[in-house]
Amino acid sequence: MLRFKPFLLLGTALCLLSACKDTVPEDENAANTDSTKPKVVAIVKGEHGRAPESVALTVKTPAKDEVIGKDSVKVIVDLQGYMLGLPTEGEQSQGINYSKDGQHIHVIIDDKPYMAMYDPEGFMTPPLPEGPHTLRAFPSRSWHESLKLPGAFVAHTFYVGKKGGEPALHDGAPLLTYSRPKGDYKEKDAQRVLLDFYISNCELGKDKFKVIAAIDGQAKDTLTEWVPYFIEGLSDGEHTVKLQLIDPAGQPVPGAFNSPEGKIRINPAAAAAPAATHQHDSGMKHDSGKSPAVK
């Protein structure tokens, strides 16, 4: 008959308890490390979406150097070769914000965020102060990526009240136009946030002009190709996106619009507020002849 000494049984039990104590905390610590690990913000190069062979955009009103008597301006465009309101074909829309209202035009007055135009008959701008103003416009895909084609971009000065004052825009000068991101994003739409801009009167390249992009002053990248980019790893809360146009010598390019800055919010509760619904354009959408409404 086998007999076990008490001290052997006690020693075995203590060893088993010790092994359990060593193992469980390690697993818990590993899980905690994964859940609390900070996100790494990165700017990732994308690819152009499908584009028509050619487009031609004309801003009928306000025309170049036109003087508008009223402070609110009716913007009317003519766009050939690209249909507004249709969904854009392509896989680029997967996993990023898009507009259910389809293709549209980004209209920018001065340095304000763009207003989305889905009807070529136009819309009324908010009231503008007297003096010179800059209008910029270009077509956009459903997911807000700009069409980077000849004839797709318009930039000119118009006046409210009377002609006078120093225009911010100078014909032929290198110009950087900030487009995306903007507005509020739901958490699921924030995994890949489109970073898009328009370049005029210059060319990007390793030995040419460049765009420096900075997220919250921390994540920085030098962009040498004019393509869409995506921001990944954004945490909940407010973020600042800043762009800077740099000349071939590495110096900032002067100009009122060449160091733009935008603010966005990553908010899981964004869907609770109608103004933050981001399945549609998060900026201003305008109906013909009506004042702007946030959507």
C-alpha cells in the first residue's frame, strides 16, 4: 500500500499555486498592453480613382473680377464631361467616407472649408464682407477625392460691393488648395481618412515642389506625388491637419493659401448629432437658390 508523506503533498500544492500565480498575471498584462497601446498615426499613399478622359469646368458667376452688389453671392457653374449626382465607380470608396448624393464640386470661398455643389444651377453663399474674395472650384468623386485633370480647376478673384483692395490670389503663382479631411467622422469611418489637396502652377517631385503634411504637429511627411493620401491611426477627439507648400530649394512658398490648416473630430457619438452624420458630405451642401444648410 502506497503512502504519501504530508510534506510532499503540501510541496506539490504550493508549486501548482505558484505556477498559476505566475501565469495568470502575464496573460492579463499582455491583454492590457494590447488594449492600451497608443495608436500610431501614419500618412499612407493612395491611388487615383477612375477619371474621365477630360473635363471642363467654368464658373459662370461670380466671374473673374466681377463686382457683386449684394453680400450674398450666387455661384453658378458649367461642367462638361462629368455628371454631378451620380455615384463614382471604383473600390476607393471602400472603408472611407463617401457622399450618398454622388459626385459633386468643391467650392471654396477665400480660406473657408469647401461647400459641396450637387446642382450646377448653384447656390447662394453666406454673406461676405465688402472687398476682394477668392473663389476656387474643382470636381470631386463620391468619396471626395478631387479630379486632378487639366480644365478641372478654377481660381479667380471677385469683389463684393466695389472693386478695390489687394487680392489674395495672384495669377500664375504656385498655389496649394486644401480639400480633405474636414468635419466630423464616425469612429468606423476614421480608420482611413482621406487627405486630398489641389496643386496649381507648379509640379510636385523629389527635385521639384513638395507638400509637407503634419498631423497634430507630430506625424509629418513630405509628399512628392500629387495623389490622394490616407491618414491612419487617428484616436478619438480633435485633430489638426496642416499642409505647407515648399519650393525646390526647400523654402515655404509665399501666398495666402499655401500653408492651410484644417480641424477634424473623431467622435464615436457623431451619429447622434444630425450635423455630424458622415455618410453624406460633412460640410455644407447647397440647393439651388437657397442659403447653405449644414448636412
